[in-house]
Amino acid sequence: MTLLTVEGLDVFHGDLQATFGVDLQVAAGEAVAIIGANGAGKSTLLRAIIGLTPARHGTIRLEGEDITRLSCDMIARRGIALVPEGRRLFPSLTVEENLRLGSARARPGPWNLEAAYDLFPAMTDFRHRPAGMLSGGQQQMVAIARALMMNPRLLLCDEVSLGLAPAIIGDIYACFRRIRDSSVSLVLVEQDILRARAASDRVYCLLKGRVTLQGASGEVALDAIRAAYFGEAAA
Amino acid sequence: MTLLAAVLNGLMVGGLYGLFGLGLALAFGIMRVVNIAHGEFIVLGAFLGATVLAVTPLPLPVVVLVVAISAFAMGWLMQATMLNRLVGPNPIPAMIATMGLSIIIRNALVAVYGNNIRAIDIGPVQNLGIEVAGVALGVLPLAIFALSVAMFLAVGLLLRHSTTGRAFRAAADDFEILETLGFNRRRVYALAMGLAVTLAAVAGLLLAVRSSFTPFSGIERLLIAFQVVIIGGLGSLRGSFLAGLFLGVVHVVGLSLNPNVGPLFGHLAFILILILRQADLPAILTRRGR
Ligand SMILES: Nc1ncnc2c1ncn2[C@@H]1O[C@H](COP(=O)(O)OP(=O)(O)OP(=O)(O)O)[C@@H](O)[C@H]1O
Ligand SMILES: [Mg+2]
């Protein structure tokens, strides 16, 4: 069963076209990685899926329902959540207040405060601290937990490893296993090819707004990914 | 009026000034709307309350409630029908729209009520007094002060402990992310503006119980609201409250010293604070010390 179907997606920032006819599928229970260099259009694609930057052409369907023209809050309530690039916690709210906002308009499901603290036990230590006063790794945990509180069917994660120490990236990636076990599908946007491949079932490469390669994570060759990533002629 | 009585009266008026500022600060902090019609809503609260008091037998507390509910509806409608179309990175369109609205409200008030100076007469309660430690205090000013403190506390509780209040604060931080959590931005904004206008109108009515007003009083009230926000800061309830008290005391004490130039003292105090804030006090003091 296809959970998310994206067809022929053109997204613009003003006059600047950021994606060109992007096609993408995510099956229920699947983890899909989207990799690409700076400015490839990865964040733009996620923003279009959740309705923050509406697509100009193309369609987006969630379990068959056309959600292309829905507003962001309606899409979110239908079960798509975003862990945004740069974390973007509400800095003047405490960690727990951030989480509570995540659950205020949530669908029913297994994710609640207790489950979130169970996923990231370290969060209990700073639950009452203003979110603006956390380290990058701490912020990332809260950003993931906040999105999970929505009990999404599909979780979009935009460069969760950006700017974090390798040990902390490992901790963060470890949580995706448990998130998938709660039958949440994943889209992981990454610049780190190896990590993206290891954490996903399938990969898409995005180059200058176009899908240049896709395939099962275990099968696509690293060389082919590198070529698709940097736009060199495939060796 | 003795100095002590003037200070106490100033505190009572100041609590209301604090509410003027709080409403303006909420609208700006949450949706970046500079509501130029804020002063007109303050005056509208007074006219509405005066009219309800005159044509119905309702007691003042009920009239306050009626004005609060109507004001919430007006703020909600203004945001839902007009300002939500104008929100964006540029604050100027909303400012111009509310400026237009302020002109409409002001002229409508003149058309309906004429431009006489008015006062609200609530009967014998007006002059009830009690004596505390040898100082005569009006029951009414005390009740009004208590009500403004209660309104500050209620807004604080709302912002801290309700989903709506958390959504207000989150919208001020990052409205896009709030939308990704399933909140309708326009609805959050309409509720916030409803609250902001409610604070303005209720405080306006309570001030009118103690002092006179005309359809043109909005500008002065708006100026006070701005001064409260600038002295007290945007994000702080306590700041608004204390700044309101400060300006209220300066106004009333100034009036008791010289009835002709009362407001002038408030503006001078405001400018003084701006200058002091600019000045590098520690540097000045150490230079003195040497
Ligand atoms: N808000 C915006 N306004 C105008 N142009 C934008 C905006 N956001 C992105 N762009 C442009 O759209 C293109 C795609 O940007 P996008 O942020 O989607 O890339 P990305 O793959 O996420 O890059 P990164 O890895 O740096 O996050 C870039 O050329 C970028 O400059
Ligand atoms: Mg990006």
C-alpha cells in the first residue's frame, strides 16, 4: 500500500523554481532517504509535502487522498509531521510545553509524553528548561519528539544530523528503529550518504531540483550515488 | 487631594494603563500587528458600557462582562475578516488598515453620541469609602485596581497553562511550525486579537468610571498604551503592569499638582526614561566617583 505519492511536483520560491517534476513514493512502513547537496531542493520538497510551500504543479496524495491544495494544518492533522531543518523549537516555551503543543491537535495513537520521555530518557532532565537554552543534540531530540506527539503516519525529517557530534548522531539515529516499530513511515533528508543509506529501505538522489537516481538502499552503488549527488557523468 | 491619595488613585488608573499596554503588546508580539485602532477600542468600551448602563438596569459587574464579550467578538471579527488577509512580513498594510478603522470608529462615535465630554454615573457606589490606617480610600478605585490585577493574573495563567495560551506564545516564536502541529494560524490570531481588544475595552470602561471621555480620547489612550509597551517591554506581563502603574501615578500626581498640564508630566517622565535607558549609567557613575 502506497502511503505517500508525489507526482510531477514543481515548487517555486517566488520566480525561482526549486523542484522540477519530482516523483516520489513512500510505502506504508517504509523508510525513504532523500540525499542531495546544498540547494538541491530537499527542504523545499518536504515543505511542499506538508503544505508550507504549496506546489505550483503536480499532485501529492496521502493514502489516495489528494492533499495538494490543503493547508498545512489540515495536512498535519491527516498524519504528516515535520522535523524541520534547524530544529526550530519554540524558544520561549519549555521543552515540555513544546511537546504538549505537539499533542494538542494530535491524532490518536501510541505517542504521548510518557512514550516521548521513554524514547529519549535524557529529555526528563531538562523537561522544564526553556527550549532556547538547549544544546544542538538536546534540541534535536525535542524536535523529533514534538513531531512524534502528533502520532503521524509519515514523519518527515530534515537533516537531523546537521551540526551534531558523531556520537550524538548515533543516538538520534537509533531512535528511528523504534519509531518505525510504532508503524510510522519515514522520509529522511540527509547530506550524509552513508548514514542515509544505512537507515533507509530506498534512496532518492536529488540534484538541482530533479530526481537523478532512485533504488533500494542495499542495491544502489555508492559510486552511482556520488555521481547522482554531484552531477558527474556516471562512471 | 493629598499626595498619598493621589498616589493611590494613580495606582488604580495605572493598573488600567497596564491593561491598555498589555493588549497592544499581545497583538504586536503574537502577530506583529500594530493596532492603531487600539485607542478607539478603549473608548468604544466606555461608550458601550455607558449605553448599556443607561438603557438597562444591569449592575456594573454585569455590564463589564457584556462589554468584554462584545469586545472579544469585535477583535475576533476584525482579525478574521480584515487583518488575517494582511498578515505577512510587512507590518505596514495592517497598520494602515487599523488606522482606517480607527477613523471609522471615531466618526461613528461622533455621529451616534455627539462630541460632548461624557462621564459614567454609577450612582452612590461612586462615593463609597473606607478608612484604612487613617487614609480614606474609595471602594470603587480599590475594586477597579483589584480587577486589573486579577485580569493580569488571568492572562498570565492563560498564557502559561492553557493550550490556547501556549499556542499564542508559540505563534509569536514561529507560526510556520505551529501550523505543522495542526494549528490553524488564522484561528489562533483571531482569538489573540479578541483577547487584546477585550483587555482594551474593559480597561477603557473602567477608566471611564473614574474620568471623562469623548469620541476623540482614543489618541491619548493609544499614546499611553505605546508608552507602557515601550517602558515595560513586549514580552513581559510584569513589565506592562509596572510601567502602567508608573505612568498612572505620574499622571495623577501631576494632575493634582497642576490640573492644566497633567498629561505633560507623563510624557516628560516617559522621555526621561528613554534618556536614562540610553545613558550608560555605570560609566557615568564611575566617572563621578573618580
Ligand atoms: N525561502 C526561500 N526563498 C527563495 N529561495 C529559496 C528559499 N528557500 C530555498 N530557496 C532556494 O531553493 C533552492 C532549494 O533550496 P532547499 O533549501 O530546498 O535546498 P536543500 O536541498 O534543502 O539545501 P540544504 O542542504 O542546504 O538544506 C535553493 O536554490 C535555494 O536557494
Ligand atoms: Mg535543506
